[in-house]
Amino acid sequence: MTTTHTPAQAGTGTAPPPPALPAGRGRRLRIGAGRQLDGGPFTYLALAVVGLGSLFPLYWTLVAASHDQQRVLDDPPPFVPGGRLVSNLEAAWEQAGLGRAIVNSVVVAGSITAATLLFCTLAGYAFAKMRFRGRSALMTAVIATLTIPPQLSVVPLFMMMSDIGWGGRLESVIFPTLVGAFGVFFMRQYLLEALPYELIEAARVDGASNLRIVRSVVLPAARPAMTVLGMLTFVQAWNDFFWPFLALSQENPTLQVALGQLSASYTPDQSIVMAGALISTLPLLVVFVVFGKQIVGGIMAGAVKG
């Protein structure tokens, strides 16, 4: 049995070219590194619906904050901003004392975020890359705490803060949430794949101490996940209402507790309440605009990790 070769194949030793794909299939199949899928009309329509649905609550807050109480309660309600936005913002600022509340929220959210990033990264590195007795049992215990409702710990936590002398102070809100089980688990799962053992061993061969390894190897490798965890932690601490409402006094509130005072009356002015909600949302929007690229980059770095 003989095999025939074309002149091109005999001279170069290459395999024959693959058969041509049917019309319309090449565009769908030629997808690899550096290529993107083309979106059709339905994709753009779905994205537009989701985007508008996400922005509508913020837009409605702006509309309600720019009208008076009577206009907000009209049927049908207004859908175009009015001319009372500045006066309603000033009224909400004065009635709820939002100046001090914003400073308290920045201190609380910033302290919790910084501590969570530090402690959760260190704990995640230890659980991911260090070998010690009881590591699996301790990690199981950390994960098990996620199943406990926070409401169950309110009474003993309140009594503990009172015994320490932190009742009504910001410390009673900051210290119970300096580290969270979700953050430890999140950083551990990320560092399992993102930080190879060979890199740590190479640093040890070069004479680096554990502290130097953490500073020069672990933190740079964990930076994308730390960005995502920091954003999630800051938003959660900024919007937290339940525990600050119980732990802080009305003279020293966080922003969400102060906003609760606007709607505590028998007939609250909805336009002023919405103006206060708009004030509380603006810092989060600023944070996302400033750090948006780093946040998205951190999410994508974790998504493409092989």
C-alpha cells in the first residue's frame, strides 16, 4: 500500500490544512486568547434593561429628594427632578446632624476595612500555605461561624461592651468586626491558587524572614483579592444599621443611625428622608468611581487564575 504526497507536503513535511469550516461557524469557533465574543441585539437589550433597573432606585431617590412631601405622595408620583434638592439636603443635614455622623461612619468603616484586610490576609495565608497541627479543624470552625445568625450574639456582645466601658462609643462597633470568617475563607481560597509554594521557598532560600515574605511576596500576590474584599467590607460597614443602632447613643451615631432619626417621627417627611439617603449614597459612589478600575481588575484577576 502506497501513500501519495502533494509537492508542498513532501517538501515541508507539514500536515495538510484543516478542512474549511461551514459558513457562519468560524466566527463562533475561533475564540481564544485576546478574542472576545460579539454581542447581538438581544445582549445589548438585556444589558440596557439590567443597567436601567439598577440605576432606577438611585434616580428615584434623586427625584424624591428634589420635591416636597405633597408632590412625592401624589398619584402618579413625579418622575422628573424638581427644584427643592438643595433645601431638602440642608434640612436633612441639620435635622439629623449628618456632619458628625459622616465622620463617625468614615472612622468606623475605614478602621474595619483596614483591620479586615490585614488580619484576613494573614489568616488566609496561614491556612493556605502553612502546615500546623489542627489546621483543618480550625478552618472548619471558622467556616462554621458563618452559620450562626448575628442576632444570637447581640445580647452577650452588648453586655461585654458595657462591662468594658465602651457603651455608646465607636469602639463598641469597630472591635467586634475587626476580622470576619468570610474574609478569612475568601483570602485562603484565593491564595491557594495565586501563591505557589515555590515562590515562598525561593524567598526562604534567599534568607527572607516570615515578616519579609508576607510583605514582599504574600501582599503583592493577594492585592487583587484584597481590593475586592476591601470594597465589600467597606460597603457592609458603611451600610450597617442593626448593631450600631443598639451600641451607639443618639448623640454619637453613625450615618445610618442618624438617618433612622429622620423617619422616626409619626409623619416623616419623605422628601427629607430621601435627601438623607442620597447623602449617604454619595460617598459609596465616589469610592467606586475612584477605585473602580482596581476593583474590576481584582475581580478579573481572580476569575482568570488558572
